[in-house]
Amino acid sequence: MFYNNFDRVHSEDRFGMVGKTGDDFREDRRLRIVCYKCHQAPLVIAERNWMDTNNDNSQRYQIVVACEHCGAVDEFIVNDGREGKISKLKHGRCPVSADQIED
């Protein structure tokens, strides 16, 4: 599902459709965050699931991450209530930001 935003970030979703996404949290990207179980980095974004639309018309997404070493799964929310707000990891309880994405 694609939506209108104007930040000029283009991407391809897991179905091969090219469109615009509002953030850099896309599948198969690595985050420089340590795992809550084995305490090793990185975590890999396994899924990006659309949840709903916020009151400011931004799209809310659930991001599911998995550890490359032990396979532990965690999740966080992008645009949690409003555009640009990112929740903490559910199990790891550490803050997440777009700066932690590896290039």
C-alpha cells in the first residue's frame, strides 16, 4: 500500500512494487541495535506491516526485527501516534532512530 508523502524517498516493497515510503525502515535493512537475548548486533528488519492512519494522516507501521545470531524477534512502531515518532523496542526497551540504520 502506498500513500502520498512529499519527502521524495523512493523504495520497492516486498512485492516488487515501486513507490514512495515515508521512512528508511524497509525490509532486509540492518539496525545497529543489540539483541535483548544474546546482546549482539545487528538486528535485521524482517517485516514492515501497515497498521492504520494517524489523526495527522501519517501512516503507522509495525516493524518486526530479528537477530542475525540467535533469531530472537522484537518489534517497534514507526509514526506512533504522529509523524516522526518512533516507539521503543517491545522486548529490548531501547529507543530506535533512523540514524541506527546501516548503509
